[in-house]
Amino acid sequence: MAAIAHKRIADATKSLAQSLSPGPGQTACQPGASFGIPALDQHLSGGMWSNALHEVRCSLARDFACAAGFALGLAAQFGKQDAKRILWVIDPAASVDSGLPFPDGLSEHGIDPKRMIFVRPITLQDALWSADQAAKCSDLSAVVFQVKGNPKPFDMTATRRLMLRARESGVLVCVLRQSGAEEASAAATRWHVEIMPSGDDADFEHGPGQARHAQTLERNRHGRTGQWTLVWNPESRAFEDGTSNLETTHRVHRIHASAHRPDRPVEMGQVVDLERAS
């Protein structure tokens, strides 16, 4: 019985692998908009595939916020522009160490919080099913599947299925792997994200500047790998080179300095507790 089961799994895996090659009536993966960073676009042969599976991972839980921001940036910049809703499926194990994206942060990425749909299944199997079904929906702009670590049910066969669904529907599907190691998958690209020290800011000398992230392209099915320092520009809604001067392109909305006001409260005199004094 075990041999029969293994043979069925192998046959199913082989069938999925063959289905990844475009056949009659199928849509091949098409490059989407470019990053606008020549060195990075050259590695990607012109741009990110918009109807494909991509993976974003972070090794440490502390880097999850920047990994989630990078995944949102990919969904906002390379997702289907004629469909506005983004569906976010959360593995129940992942929700223990992370929260949900903050509405203001979504707006900074050009995403209307009202257009976000969060699915929080009870089990990992239900989460896998939800992501698989969502990837088939052409009315979505993008699908983000947040998973913790490297669970066995989310194997090569599962990623191949998501890749196939994305190519058929034209929806960008992103696996957001939280505290996970690199492993074989059918993803077109796999990115490893780490937080970096923020850049200098001439207008805010003693405070942090723009957040910078180190993105390592670990896997690229149609090009080379490499590493870049990127930042997200909330005004242009696009990624930028984090090693260049950002002062001219980024304007941070800050609270104006106080003026024509006393620097300390006015002395109000002595306060007496009448109950204790009596």
C-alpha cells in the first residue's frame, strides 16, 4: 500500500511539472513592470513576472515586518492593476508571532485597507486550500500566503500547484515565509529579506531616516541571482535603490516644530490635599 501511495504522489508531481510548460490554451508567464533599477531589472530579464508565484522569506522573526513590507510592495507594484482586492491567507502557526498589517502602512504602499481581505483558517491544511482557491480567482490583484517555517504539507507539489494557478488566472501569488529556511520550490523568484540601518536624513539629524532593506535574490528561474539594498518610496509607490541619495525623492511628513509657546508649563502654585490636611 505504501508503494502504491508513493507512486501516486510521484505521478501527480510529474503531471504538475509537465503542466507548468505552456500548452494549447494556456498562458505563459509574462514579465510585468520593471523595478526601475537597471542592475536589478537586468537580472530579472526586464521585470518581475506578474502571473507567477514568488517567495519572500526572512530567517529571523525580527525581520518579518520588513519582509511583509517587501511582499506588499510586490503586490502593489506588480499585481493586476485592473483588480484592486488583495487576499492575505495566514497560517495559524504564523499568527502567533506576528500581527496584521497596519492600515496606515497599507496606505503608504498605495493599498486601500478596505480592499484587503484577511483569511485566518484554523488549520494549515485549510490555509493551503484557501490559498489554492484564491490563486484561481482572476478578480484579485494579488494573493499573499503567510506561512511559518517549512511545514511538510507545503511541499514542492503545493508550490507547483500555486504556480499553475497563478499562471492561469494572471494573479501574482506571493509566499511570505516567516522564520523559514530556503528550500526547493516552483517559485519564479525567491527573495531573502533582512533589515538594515536606516540612511541619513539632513532634516532629522538625530533620528532615523528612511527604512532600508537588504534583498537577496536567492532563486531566479530565468536569470542571475544577486543582492540589493532597496527602500519603498510611498510617494511614487515604487522601490528605489537604497544606496543612492534619497533626500530629493523622499519627503517625510513630520510634525512642525513648536513656535510662540512656552517651553514648560506655567507654575500653578501649591496643591493642598484638604482631606489629609484636616
